[in-house]
Amino acid sequence: MNDKDLTIFSVFHKDYPAPNCKFIKPILVGKAKSQLDLPFLNDATGDHISEKNERFCEATALYWIWKNLNQINSKYIGLAHYRRYFTIPETKNKQKLWGTKTIEDQSSTYIRHLSDEELNNISSPVMKSYILEKLAGSDILLAKATSVGSVGTHQLSIRDQFIYYHLIEDWLIFEDTLKKLMPDDYEFAKAFFSSKNTMHCYNMFIADKSFVESYCNWLFPILFELEKNIKRNPYPYQNRAIAFLSERLLNLYAYKNLKTISEMPIIYLT
């Protein structure tokens, strides 16, 4: 049974401690090609693309969620990772001449050692209430945007960053695919990726069910077309190019189609 307000699906590909609460649901990905057996949902039931996980990563979980929306009785649905979750910004004290002022920390990520305390914080009623409060005034909640980086003194754009760390031929295939499948929005997309120098990462989001439906209807035809044209890569990291491009597509879709975007920092468990 799902929480009536919120279900965040946490993507697992290995055995790892999971938060214990009603609003976070672990889901094992890549099950179609894995011998790993974990005691929760997996992405290889019903209408699924589990066998594509080595190239699609968490998108195989998103596909499963999309195809099972009618069984998820929550107002809001989200995606997180087994070591990455949304978290409440920390506060810190700043000394002023007239005294101490408490301010909100602006970090996008907090790196913390795995512990029962951290898992309890992630899954607490306070966390759920904070998330719902953020969603009440926005169309989507995303991981806090972070700079995509720089080379020397040159600030990279989303396009630059992908080409620098991955393969330019994959990016060119990506652009050709967007031009083919969304010609009316192609110029917007091209300008967006060439000018934007921050990104909401990890494909993490929380939004209502109508967003999941409309976004997935738009997203997966693009990913399947990319799969036809981007060559498999012998290096596992570069073989995930489609998943990396799907992160960029989440940003594009949100900024093109949504009016209000909220952010929360991420906790990364080590």
C-alpha cells in the first residue's frame, strides 16, 4: 500500500540498507538480467524495459512507475537513489557585529556516512512534511541545481560539459534526435543546452501523477530513438550515455513546460 500523499521510489542495483517508512519504496533495477534478489519491488514485472538498465540506468525504474501509475495511490510520485535522497537544508550561525544570525546553508549536496540516524532522518515525518510544503507551491521538486563545472577559466554549458566528459558523436546524435522528434522545440532546446551552466542532477524529482504521465510520454520515444543510434561502448561508464542524456532531458522538459520549480539539496550516503 502506498502513502496517500507521497511515494518516492528509491532505485537500487545492489544490496544496501533502505529507509524504513511508508513514503519511500525501494525498487530493484536491472532485475531482468540480474541474479540479485532483494525483498522489494523490481523493474521486471508487467510492461517493463528492465533489460535495458545497463544503458538506461534509473530510467528503467521510471518506465515501470509510468506503466503502473494506476496502482500508485499517491498524490505525488518521486524518484531517488539508494545512496541519494532529498534532504532539508542545514542551517549555520553567522557572526554579525550585533550578534549571531542563523542562515540556511546553500550547499547542493551533503556527504554523510551511512547510519541509522541518517536513514531515520531521510524517512522521518518531518522530512515528509517539508517535501509536501515545498510541493504545495510548485509544479516539481528537483535536486538543487549545481554548476556543471569549468575548464580553466571557461565556464562550461550543459552541452560543453557532456562533450568534455563523454563523446561528441553521442551529443550530435542527441541533437539530431531532438530535431527529428521535436522540431518545433529544437531551437529552444539547442539554446537551452548551450547557455545553461547549472543542472538538476541524478534524474531525481517529485511531482504529481499528471507530470509523470506527460513527461514519460515525451521522454521515452526520445530515449528509444537514441538507443537505436548511439553505439554501445565497451567502457561501462560511457555505455550509460543514454542515462546521462536523460538527466539533461529532465532539465529541458521542466524549464520548457513547467511554471514553478522548487529545489532541495541531496544527501549522499557513503
